[in-house]
Amino acid sequence: MSQISVISKLTGVETTTEGTQVTLSHSSIVELHVERADVSHFARSGNDLVVTLHSGEVITLKNFYVTDAQGVSQLVLQESDGALWWIEDPTGAATYESIASTDALLAASGSDAGGAAIWPWALGGIVAAGGIAAAASTGGGGGGGDDGNNNSPNPNTPVDPADPDTTPPNAPSGLKFSSDGKTVTGTAEPGSTITLKDANGNVIGSGKTGSDGSFTVSLGTPLTNGEQVTATATDNAGNTSPGTTLNAPDTTAPDAPAITSVTDDVAPQTGAVSNGGSTNDQRPQLTGTGEAGSTVTIYDGGVAIGTAVVASNGTWTFTPSVDLSESTHQITVRATDAAGNTGPASPVFTLTVDLTPPDAPTAIVLTDDTGVIRGTITSGALTDASLPLLAGTGEPGGTITIYDNGVVVGTTTVQPNGTWSVTPNGPLPDGTHSITVTETDAAGNLSTASEPVIFTVDTTPPSAPGNLVVSNDGGTISGIAEAGSTVTIREGDITLGTVVADSQGNFSLTLTPPKVNGEILTADATDTAGNTGPTTSAASPDITSPQMPVIVSVIDDVQATTGPVDQNGLTNDTTPTLTGTAEPGSTVTIRLDGTDIGTVLTDSNGQWSY
């Protein structure tokens, strides 16, 4: 901020402050502590004087142009070396005149009600100041003078000042930028101050018109990108003209545009194409960004294939009007602005147009990996696998689509080694299925379908075998089961053998060795799909005598001697307790001297007690 000293012409009192604005209550001498070289220009705004410095600082002297009994306010610059410069007509010719002190200006303004007397103590200063005392005289010199009509005015009668100039000058015309954007020339009211502002209202240059009204204003920073500039003219009375706009030359090339996306809209595979990717769309849509209003030219391998105009939001789209060939294409774009400046090329976007579909998938294998019967599912076979594993070969990177009777039931991607595998998205229902496979390559080309693999899913187990019976000699077991099913005969956890039921459902299995000891045998049936049903059981005939039971101990429980009785021993217990072993579940008969005296049932562990 600048230091400002204000000396009231009414009181002669000096007040000093720092800031960018002062308000005058009387006509005054305003002393700015500013170098002459620092002043850009002066302008009048109503009754205010506006001083603009090259630094951009603006100092406003409020009421500077208000007159009172002491006359008008005056402006003085005090430089750093103490030199004083009175500025006569700041918004007009703006003549700088050196003065020794401000006393001369105060003396020139000192007056009584008639306003004619000069302060005697300041007269010498007026003369030293360069003859500005003439500003205080009221007559034509000497003894008076006349008004031009041989009428001598009364010196005691106030003379009305001329009407103030409130008419703004015409707007500057003939504006022209230099080709390098450094200067603006034109014409305006002679002696007026030209002010140039940018689109944001910032002052970017100023100057004075010559006596012929022409002007040249230099810009601190050249404008070379079509920027809009407004020029106004301010006359010596402070009136400002309407603005005239012009645009700077545009010699700045636009930045490189960008390709932001390439879109394939040709079925079956549509959507974004990645940089370096493939497409079956010979006219893919390109979109991107660039300088609004510029024209982008699209090149394929350096050859222009079309143009597009960048919208106001900075985006553009383009679709080739001619099919791209089936090959690899390197796409670039360059922008040319309205002035004809062409910028650099965008980064390359590479895409390959591929119209050749892959071969139909081959070597398709379906595998049943659940249940009793596992392995490859051949065409026409039955399986209990509702989620069979499908596998095959194809073009690496392609998309395999699995169809069941024409309905998509799964997809997968071919691995780099050319193999693929997949299970259906959900369990296949019981019934006949026809599986076919297609492949879509990275460009979206669809192969023909593979040969179908037809099979039947059967997840329903057969019923338990019926009429299960073991022959009287224990040599065979027979019954009825689902025709074609495999019947498994077991004793406990031991499999004795399997047999396939004939077309009538009958089966018979030879037991080796024969089961003749009442063994419990079970049978279940597994159908050709691998489903195993519930079991049924039958007992073999028991025509085998049990082994001889054993008396393990005889217990005496009568006092005075108790406990085990030895073989051929003595006891005073007439009903001793006998324990022993025999075939589990068998009945042991107790004989005394050849006469049956009782029976006991052997438990499951073969133990008995009597």
C-alpha cells in the first residue's frame, strides 16, 4: 500500500495515511508517495480520481473533482529522492511539473469570499514553482479585462463555471491485434486513455491516444490463443466509452486429443474393445476428448479416414463410413482448431478386425464322477451324474458356450494351452439331454456347433430286490430286481458276489461255500445309471449242528466254603451255579447223570449260566 498525504486547502492541516483509498472532505492537495515511472494511468470515475500503478495497485481519491470555495483538488507525486511533481490535468494531458514544495499550491488556492487574493507568504514559492500562480487570478491581467463583448465583469460577481463534460467518448474502433499478439492498435477520441481488459475484467494494458486519435497499446504478456479483449476509452473528464471487443490471434495448436473408447455393436459379442483387442465390427464407434470446437481427424495407420467436430463439452464420436479391412489397425487422431492450428497426434489405439470364426469345438468328453458307476459318458448312455464334467479343446482365449437342447447351461474360457472344462450351471433334470458346444473368439466371431452328445440322466434308484430266498442246501440265492440292474449279495460287510438281473428281472447267484448255518444275507440293486436302491435280506437254512458247549465253572455259594468247585471236587451246595460257552443264540440243555434237569439260552457273546 502507498503512503498518502492530504493537505486541506481550507485549514492547511496535513494528514498522512497508508492505504489505497482516501475521501476528501474539502478541496485538498493530495500527495502520493509514488514514483512517476510506477504510474500506469489516471482515470476519472464520477467525482473520483483513480490512479492505477503498473504493479496492479489501484488508488482511489474520493471527491477529488468536487469543487468548493477553495477551488479544486490537486495531485502531487513525491518520489523516493524527495522530488515533488505536480500533475496538471491528470486525466487529460497529465503534464508533470517540478515544484519545490506544496506551499505554492496552497498559496494559489488561498482566497477570501471573492477568491482573488494570494497568500503573500507563499508568493515567492509560486514564482519558484514555474508560474502556476496564474491559476489564482480572476481577471484578464492588469486592471481587469472584458468578456469579449467590451463588457467589463464585476470582480465581486462570481463567475459560473462551464457545464461539466459528462458525455462519454465513442467506443474505440478499428481494433487490431499484431500477428504476434503483443500489441493492440486502433482509434479513439484524441487524448483519451485506452484501457484493455481480459474476459475476467482484469486490466492487461493501457495507453493514450495521439492527437489524431490513433493508439498502440503493448501487452505485458502476448495473447496468442484467441482470447477475448475489451477496449474502452476514457476522456479527460473521466467519462468512459462503451467497450469494443476483439479476439487475439490464435497461433496456439490444440493439445493432443484422446481416444477414450472403441465400441463393437456387432453381435454376438458387443461392447467395449480394449486397446490391443479384437473385434468383428468393421465400423466400430470411436469416442474421445479434445479442444471444444476443434475438428479431429481420424487416421488409420497414418491415412485419414474421417473427421469429427468436438462438442462444447469436449467430447467427440466417429464411426467409419467405409469398412475396416480384416487386419490390425493403428488408430490415431489429431485436432485442428478454428484458426487452423493442428496439434500433435494422440497415443495409438490398436485393434484387430477379425471376421473368421473359430472351428467348431471337437473332442468333447462328458465324465460321470459321482456314484458307483464312474467314467466317460458315451452318446446314448445313462448316468446318475446331474452335474457331469464337460471338457474339450478350442482356440485359446475363446469363450465356450454349452447348450442343452439349445438352452445355454454354462460358459467357460479356453485356456492358453487350448483346453477347457466346465460343469453345468445347475443340476440337469432326469431325462434325455443333447449337449452341443460353440466357441466365440476374442473378436466375437461365433463357430458352428459341435456334434451333439446325447445321454440320459437317471437319478432314481431301483427298488429293493424281491422274493429273496436261499436254497435249502444253502448253495444259491435268487430273487427279482430291476431288469439289467446289478444285484450285490453281502453277508454283513463282506460281498459274496454280484449278478445281473435278466430282461425279466430274475437273478440267481451261486454261494461258495454254501450258507447252511442260518446266515443273514442282504441284496441291493444298482441300475445301469449307477443308482443303488435299498437292501432286502434273507436267512440261509441252518442245517449245521452247533459245536459242543463247554462248562467253564461250577460255583459253590453255601457256607462255610464257597467259590469254584474243582473238577471231581466236593461241595455242600446241592444247587451250585454252572457257567459256560456255546453257540450264540443256541439253547443249552443241562443233564445230570443222563437226565435233563433244565435248559438255558446262550447270549449273543456265547455265554450262558445255570
